[in-house]
Amino acid sequence: MPAAYSLLEAARVAWMPADGALHGPIVDRLMFWNLVALCVPAVVAHVWLVFAMLRRRPAAGVFPAAIRWGLLAAFCVMYTWMALTAQRLWAENRFAGPSLSAMQVEVVGEQFQWYFRYPGPDAVFGTIRPQLVNAAAGNPLGIDPRDAHGDDDIVSSTLVLPAGREVDLQLRSLDVIHGFFIPGMRLKQNTVPGLVLHIHFTPVVVGTYPILCSQVCGLGHARMQARLLVVSPADFQAWLANRERARAGEQGQ
């Protein structure tokens, strides 16, 4: 099977987006074995069906019992491995206690826009109050101006992350269920009104990745797109400093 897997890797660029996350190769490997588990039995079953229809005599006893039981055991082992790997990957991406080194970013979905909030130098998000949500007034997330922790929060329509840094995304929705989906990061998680959900990953490849909504969230669903920019740590610090200066200038006016 290594040769077949290498063939898949060579052709992957034609049907899957570039992989930019640390956990991406595991997801791709699981995808490959899912395809094997689906395609191989389907092809064998159809070939056997055609063979059985064309035979003049019954086909009973063509395959010895040892082969039948051996194939069954092999598929059981493969399915068990796939289930355990998928469960471990799910837990690593969505466990409730990220490490202290993980960068915190809040992701908020609203018809039909993604917002990304960074906590600023104090590393604490400001309080959110739904009654204060007013995008036209420059407060699309409803940050409470009375909470000092929100004074240095940075809100962006583009998700910018440093390569090689662990990230914990906190996902919320202001209206309906949205599907936060970054194909290039092998990442997908719904945002649900009234809940704060976490997803945990590490981007490793510098580049630009589209962010989509995988749930039909309304008539403008197709417009609900954004970008993930994975940059070097130095470029990220420069971007963060520019946003902080811009925010400070707006507050000083």
C-alpha cells in the first residue's frame, strides 16, 4: 500500500487544497484510508456480482473460508485504527483545556461576515453585551466600553496568525448557525448562537487560505467568506503593532 499512498499524494493537489496545518497529514491519511475502505469493497462486490451472473454454475466455495475470514479481520483492524485515530485527532482539535502557550483568538459569525478578535497586550477579552452590537457605529461585536479589558481588543475582518504558533479559536455566532471552514487547514467547526465552542490547531505553512461558511445561513451565504493569512512571527508582530497604533489613534480622536 505505500506505493498506492504515494500515488495519492502525487495526485492530491488536483482534488484537495494545499495542506497548511500541523495536523493536516493525519487528516489526509484518514481520508485516504476512508477511500480505501469504501472503494475496494465496492469494486470487489461489483466484480463478484458480474462474475456470478455470467457463471453457468453456482459460485459457492470459490473463496476458501480462510480468505473470507482473513479479509474480514483485516477490515476490522483497519476500521478500529481509523476510529481511534479520528477520535484522538478530534480530541486534540477540540479539547477544553488548551495549553497556556496557545494564542487566543475569538471568531464571530454574523450574516454574512466573519469577525476575528484579538485580546491585545493584556491577553484578556473585553466583556461582550449583545445590546451594544452596532457595526455602523464601529462596534460589530458589542464590546462593552465600560470594561477596561476591551480597550486594547483588536477586531479584524481577516484572520492573521503566526506560523508555528499554537492557536485556540473561540467560536461564537450573533444570529444563526454558521460553519467555520478552512479547507487548507483541514478545519471545520460550527458556530452556534448562545455557545462558545473551541477549536485548536497550529498553522505551519505561510500563505493565504480562504475561510468559508459550510452551513447555508441565509440568502447571502455565498458572500460569507474571509481570509486566513499565515505569516512569519516577525510579520505577525508588525501587523499587531500596526493595528494597535491604528486603534489607539481612533480612540484619541
